[in-house]
Amino acid sequence: GAVVSQHPSWVICKSGTSVKIECRSLDFQATTMFWYRQFPKQSLMLMATSNEGSKATYEQGVEKDKFLINHASLTLSTLTVTSAHPEDSSFYICSAGGGAGAYEQYFGPGTRLTVT
Amino acid sequence: GENVEQHPSTLSVQEGDSAVIKCTYSDSASNYFPWYKQELGKRPQLIIDIRSNVGEKKDQRIAVTLNKTAKHFSLHITETQPEDSAVYFCAARTGYALNFGKGTSLLVTP
């Protein structure tokens, strides 16, 4: 299957700072990427759908000014958590694929964010 | 939006027994239903999927059934092994996005 990478795999930051997470599709072009958040012992919650060359579509309840998504190329989407707070600590997972005519989504390995 | 319900939340079986996890969905437009296995701290791994034009699909010890009329689909694992222990998530696709169930923690005891 296709390969999706994320960087960093884990990050610790101080409250009030910003953190950028990268999601890359390594061997295919992804017009659509998805960002999920997963709290301990909970399910994956879709945060936003990232479309190459256009604005992301955010799910209800997700602050677009706090979670900035940029999908500037067909292989890279970034999620920036701005003014991070301890409650933003979570496992952030991206996926790629699942666009028109392509059902399967390929998940990245996830990024563990801890805000102190 | 789509609502996916998954049961049970925990399941304990003895090695060699079968395990069944059930999901229901609300949006009749959903057309793709994958199942994922997730181990602690790792990414979800697709184990089997089914599209809305198919009623059943099998891959070795794993099978999925779909009842579109009733809007439910199930995962069946036969001859369970300890390495099957993990959290399993069902999902339903509406548009391009996947909506996940809350997960089932499966424990297979030797």
C-alpha cells in the first residue's frame, strides 16, 4: 500500500507556543488529506479535510484559527497548533487518499503532542 | 452528520474462539466501510473493508458482512489468536471523510 509519513513523531512544547506537524505522502499524490485527533482510549475524531490548493474544511467544533492547515502541494499537508494549551495534548494522525474514486485512506504513524 | 455506533466496547475471548464486533451507521449515503486494528501508540491498520455494493467479504480468518437495509455491518474473526488482541475500529465513509466508531478493545487469552 501507499506510504504516509509524519514528522515529528513526538513533540513537547510549552503552553502558548505553536507547533507544526507535517504529513507527507511518499509514493503517491494526494489531493485530499485528513487530520484526526485521538485522545487516550478514545476513537479517532476527524478535525479537518485538507484539499491541495484550497482552504481546509473543518469539522464542527474545531477552531480553524487555532488549528491551521496548509496543503500547498500534492504530497505535503501541515497542521499548526497555535497557542497550544495542555488540553491540546493528544495523538494527531493524518491520512491521505480516499479522494474521488479512491476509497482507501492511508494513515501516517501519528504525532504525540504534549503541552506543558 | 454520520453517526457510527460500535459494540461491544470490550470483548474478551479464549484463544481459538470467534469474535464478533458490530457497527451501525446513520447515513444511507455511506458507501465504504473499513475496519481498522490499532495497537497502542500506533497508526490504525486496515484489516478488511467492504463497499456498499457487496454483502460479504472474507480474507482468511477475517470476514465482514454488510446489511444496507438495516444500516449495520459486522466484523467476524475466527480462530482468534493472542496477537489479535488490540483495539478495533469500524468506520463509515460519507463523501470523502471517514467517521469512526468508538472502538472495541479485544483481548484474546491463551
